[in-house]
Amino acid sequence: MLGAHTDDKTVRHQLQLAPGYRLDLYSDEVPNARFMAVTRNGDLLVSQPRLGQVSLLLADRNGDGKADGQRVLIDGLQRPHGLALFEDWLYIAESNGVGRALFDHSDGRIAGRYQKIVTGLADTGNHWTKTIGMGPDGWMYLSSGSTCNVCKEEDPHRAAIMRFRPDGSQFEIYATGLRNSVGFDWSPKDGALYATDNGRDWLGNDFPPCELNRIVQDGFYGWPYANGDRVPDPDFGEGKNSEIQQKIAASIPPVYEFRAHNAPLGMRFLRSPEQPARYRDAALVALHGSWNRDVKDGYKVVALHWDGSGKIRAEDFLWGFLGDDRNTVYGRPVDIAEDARGNIYISDDYAGAVYRVQPGAAKQNASAAPADQRPSIIAPKKPLAIDGDAARQGAQIFERRNCIRCHQQLPLEDLSRRYTLKQLADYFDTPTPPMPNYGFSNSQKRALAHYLMEREIQGGGRQIQNFLP
């Protein structure tokens, strides 16, 4: 499917958005825009596999709804796809491995030599993209699709999710039987890992479903022997021997089924407190759209909501990329990224564009007031249960960041009176400027909170020198 150009008029008159949000065409000059990452400075990184490069879109500081500029950050790569920012490193998942380079968030530039830390991965066949993400457990996760529509893979690194330590060591296979899990993210509620998966082709318009899977270590998710909820594949599962039947019976079924050939790609749980209440902790999923179907379907972004029993409900969030004639295509959403202020970015490799979705109604109420105008949170008076191991980890983070150097003149009093441990940990997601958002994992935020509280207690309960304003 060839790409098409879009413009503000098309976005304004063709695309539709969930209530409580507003939409901008952030940039229409990002050919083959795929996966994204937001820097601490609010700039946006976008991979462009076909161009072998990653581009940087400068944050919209003049408020006109557009990126303030754009430049190539790094090029000469082997079909770069997934991006991850962790500590002071930029990780790039190329089609044949993973590399990293020191990244300066303040000026949006590579600060050191780019080095491959995972090598030797195959990129032949159908699904060559690799997607990467830092888990809350401190491991870097990497997905890789199958070489084919349906087959028995000889390479154990295909149709799988893998993981490794941030330096590239301890590489291991984490989950298998995943035909093409392009997008994944961790639930902010319970830390569970969820991944999209694209179902196989050539079994009709309405089968098999595409999937959302809850990924567990050593889990097997059925492909190529089964599709959807353990339905035997007509080529590799139906009527086969008892060993294959046992594999199908032991496979883990999806927790949610998308319509066949919708091609779910990037997914992102919304974490910013600036989101309208009904969307906090929801997951947005980009449905890239069908090609192996008589009548096109997908071509939109949906929001997934979990109820109290764990049942998932989907609703349209951004749609209109497919015309009313079910044939005209205006765009194909790929990935979703969110910054601390609640801005949601959606990439489109068909139109070569990035859209920005902003909470609209939220900015008009007190809960969305600027952070420096928000009232202090008063924690209930109860004993603090300081975790010594976590506090020691927090001390290491504090020292490694050399926080005291920049903020020794900014004492903060009565942390334990103003915050609970959880409230203090959550603060690091949306810190008050000039403190940057370091993109700490949940375990890092918890460790810092325990360290700062412990330090206050040891200092007499009144004043500590730290990096909070």
C-alpha cells in the first residue's frame, strides 16, 4: 500500500477524536514514521526504518500545535524500529540487533559513540521489525516477529519476546508462540506485561482474530499450532499428533481478541494524571489496518478499558483514517507515546505524519492546573514503613545522578507530613520544572521515595537537601 500526504484540512475535517481531547497535525514531514520515545526535555524521537534513521522532533514551545523543528538524530542504521530511553542511554532496536548511545536530553543530541550490544539476530522473512522497551523489573525487552505467515520456525529468536540486561548481557528468550507482537507495555496497575499480536492471513475475512496477550515468563501462546482461543490451525494444528495437541491445550489464550486483520501494532498504557479520569490506566492501541480482507477494517486507535473483574472493553479513540466508502485510506496509525503533561503522540507511516492529542477539558479544571499551582498533598499521619533495601538502591540513584550538586540550595521540609511514600514516588512522573522527568521505572521511583524519607527521618524529620523544588 503506497503512502499518501496529509494536511491540516484533512486532519480537521476527516479525523474524529474521543470527547475531552483536541488534535493537531504535529508534523507531516516524517516519512515512514514508526515507533517513538519522548525525551525528558519533551522532544520526540521517531524511527524511520526505510530511511535507516531516527529523527528528533523539537517540542512545541511556541504553542502553535506543531513541532518547533526537526532533524535527523542518527542515520546509517539497519532498519531501526523500536526506541527506548533509559537513564542516559538511547536504545535502538535495529532489524538485526540492538545498539545504544549516550543521549543528552538537554539538547537532544547523541553524546557518545553508538555501540551494538545485541548482535546476530536474523532479519530475513516477513516480520523483520524489532520492538524494545524497558520493563519495571530492570530488564530490557525485545520482540521479534516470525519469518512467515505460518510455519515452524527454526530460529528460536523469531515469533518470540526476549529480554536482556541494559548492558546487553544475560540475553534470554522470555515467551514464545507469538506470531508478530509488534507492541507491548506494562500495566501501571499491576505491572503485568501485555503485547499485541497479529494473526495469520489467508483464512478468510473474519478469522483468525488479532490478539492482546498477557505475557508471562516461559509462556507459549499457540502459534503456529493454534489461533485465537486455542483453535487448531488448519495447516499445523488440525488433526496432528498428540504432542501438538498437548501444545495447543497448554497454550495461553489471548485476554482480548481484535477483529481479524486489524493489525494491532503499538500500545501504550496512559499514565499521566493530566488525562481525563476515564482514560487513566486505559491502554491505547494503534490498529494499522487490514490488507488481507475484502472490505478494509481497522485504521484507527482504540482505547482498552479493564473493569474490576479484568474484562476488557474497547472503544474508538481516534478514527477516520478509513473513508466512509471503506476504501479510501487517509492514514495508518503505528505507535503511541505519552509525555508527563498528558500529550499523546500517534505516528502514521502511511501519511508520514505524527499527530498530537491533548487533553482539552482537563486543562479547564483545578486538577489540571500547572504543577506549581497545585495544592500540597497532605498525607495521613501514620508510621512510615521504610524498606531498607529500597532506600539503599535510592541512595545509589541519588548519588549517580549527582542530584545534590544542582539542588543543594533547595531544601525541602517535612516530606513525611506532605507525602505518603506512594505519593512521593508518583511525584517523579510529573515533577515541577526545572526538575526534569528522568523516566524512572516504578522500582526506581519507589527506591528514591524510600531513600528520601529515610534521610529525612535520620536528619531529624525537618529538612533534607534534595532535588525536589
